Amino acid sequence: MEKKDNKNKKRNKIYVLDTNVLIHDPMALYSFSDAAVAIPIIALEELDKFKSETTDRGRNARSVIRRLDDLRKDGSLRDGVRLDNGGTLQILFQPEGYHGDFPLSMDIADNDIILSTLALKAQGKDVCFVTKDINARVKADVLGIHVEDYLKGTVEQDEFYKGWLEITVPSVQLKKEYPDALSGLLQEKKLFLNEFVLIVSQHNPHNYKIFRYLGQNKFKPVHMPKLAWPLEAKNPQQFMALDLLFDESIQFVSLLGPAGTGKTFLAVLAGLYQVLMQDRYQKMLVSRPVIPLGPDIGYLPGDLSEKLHSWMQPIYDNVDLIMHSSNVKGKMAVKKGHEEEDRRDKKDYKKSHRKREYDRELSGLDHMIKQGKVSLEAITYMRGRSIPFQYVLIDEVQNLSPHEVKTLISRIGQDSKIILAGDPFQIDSPYLDFSSNGLVVASNVFKNNAVFGTVFLESSERSELSRLAGELL
């Protein structure tokens, strides 16, 4: 009986959707089962303004308009159309003559939408205003309107999946190849595929072992990949990241963490090495969102190459750092053909490997681009494509919606790998936050898939000043 009453209450409630909810998720129309959904007509005018854009905002606007057009054929949108989920959808007209003591300017679309919601409330309706706009939520609340964020597909911060966990043990356990704590952990907790376990000595945090869970009660010890370049991980989480980045069976990796933790550096390092030294991929494709979200790179100064250079400066910086750290001063040894990397016996190596090895003079990233080993592209130009045999790095993904991230991942073709990197605490998009951005959501929904792994990096390795800035400011 109680369940039936709750269902009836839900049917009587009217959810008024703000334009930004429809832009964030075109399927939001169907997210309120057994309830009435209302869209103010001013929201349709806003969708009409966005529909000609080539951005995700434009695509989502067109998607909503098409869905409304289909629903129009089933009945009157003004009176309400029945939805397949048991709810209804109607278009709200601006209330005639109802302004009451409305204190907000009517020249702003958001305020018109709030007024339409307030008019319904004045009629005695049980109304809930749903918006991604924080300020709109504040204004609606001040006016006595029940208001909510659109939370479908969000991840609460305290439930966020880091990709690893830490346990402390007596140092004597670390002398064993597989510490006893691993078997005990399996009995106490469910581990996800490719989740890391960091086992640390109780008295010495620098004495530790790392394992990756492979399923079926099996663990893989994690070690630093053998690289010809003199670069190595600086902390346990960087070891974990490199383990995923160099694993051919892992097609999708997400790296999250504050500024300076090495997310982009590690991803670029692994990409360049696998393209230049291992011939594992044909090239490395790098992209990052343009902020503000949505427009393409046209507003940046200069021709296309100059625009890309300005927009991709962080990638140039990381390549320069890799070259400097490798002490190559503009030169990198690039293997021609497939050569074994085990050089323990140098004499045997010289005898059995007579393929030429040569130095290519590199003037940084631009030379690699000319050689076809690296490609810098705008996210806008990646849609509608299939991307095979490439190492794909998308940086600053915290500024993309889950729908945009889905679009990017679905582009990955045969024998390609995609890496998403970003700082979920540093979001520039006005309608995204820690819980709703595409980086966090994708990392959460893909967990426990054999082709996916994620690491949240915590320790800043950029500089002591960078670390202090992150902690103090």
C-alpha cells in the first residue's frame, strides 16, 4: 500500500527541466518514470539557438528537438503526451499576467523558466525544478521552489573508484613473493579486475610491493617497465599507471589526480615510447578540449599550426621534459623494425640484431608531427571516425560530459588504445562538477572490465612549490 502511495505521489509531481539538463543529457525526457515532465517553451527557444552549432551542445539540442517532434505525433504537447516509461511530457507556456512579486529580470531566459515553475506552484501543483545551473538552483530555492540537480549517471565523491587500495603489513610479509595479506584481502573485500593493491610496511612507507588483480584469485606483481630511456616512476601510483599504459591487453586507461601528479607526462611518455621504440602503434593522437567548452579552435590566433601549438602547449611542454630528462638534447634513438629489448648479453645482441638503428634529429614535437608519428587534433574533428592502430590521449577530460566521453571512446578502432586524463577537482565547464563530469563517470562505469584500468594519482611530483600551491591555496 505504501509503495502504491509513493507511486501516486510521483505521478502527481511535475518535474520542470531547465535547458541545460536537456543539453547535458538528451535522454533526460525519459529519466523520470511514472512522473510528469514539463519543458518551458522558453527552453525550446534556447535549444533553437544552439541547434546550428557543430559542438556537442548543438548535437544534443538537435537530438532533443527531434525527440519532441516524434512525440508531437502522439498527441498534444501542450496538453501532455504519454511516455513509454509511464510518465507524461508537456510544454509549459509562459503564464499570462502572472508575475506576482517576482523579483527577477524577465530579460533572462533562466528567470522566465523559474517564473513558469513558480506559476505552477501557485496553482497548488507539487513542482520540482531540475537544473544543472547552481545559481538558478539558488534563485529558485530563495523563491520557495523545490529544486534539484540532475544526478543521473553521477558518482558521489565518497564512492569514487580510485583503482587501487592500500594495506599495511609487518615488514616480514614483504619478504614473501606473495604476501599473506593478499589472500586475506580476497576474503574480506570484492576486488575489481585490474584493481591495484599497494602493500606497505607498517614502519617504512618506502618499503612496499604492488600487485594488480587479474580475477579468479590471481595477482600480478607490478614492476617498472624496462625502458631504454632513463626515466622511471617516482611513486607507487606512477608505477600503477605505467603498468596499465604499457599493457597491450588494456585498451582503455583513465588517469586522474591533481595538478603535478604526472598524469599527462606518463601518458605522453608511454605513448612516445610505444610508437617510436616498440612500433606497437602507428602514431600517437593527442587532443584536449577547448575552454570554454564547445567552440572549436577558430578563435585562437594564427593559422592552423599556430592555433594547435597554442592550444597544445602543455603537450609540447611534456615532450620537452621527456627529452630533457632523457638527456638527449634534441635526439632520440628510434628503432627501425622490430628489435628485442633484452640487451643482457650485448655480444649476442650485436651478432643477432643487424638491423640498423639510427638517430633522428628532433626539434621537439613538431618534427614528430612531420614524421607522422604524432598527430594533434581538435576533439570536434574526431567524431564520426574510426581510429585504428593508434595510441589516443585525451587530456583535460574533466571538462567533458559523459555523453562526449562516450562519443570519443566509441571512435577507438582495431588495435588502438585510449587514455583519458584529467583533474576532477579543477573543472572549467559551468554545468559539470566532480560527480557528473565524463572522466569520473566513465572511470566508475567501466570498472571491473578486463580491457579497462584506472589510477588516481595523489602525490605531486612537479615541484615542492607546485605541491604547496595545491595544498595551501
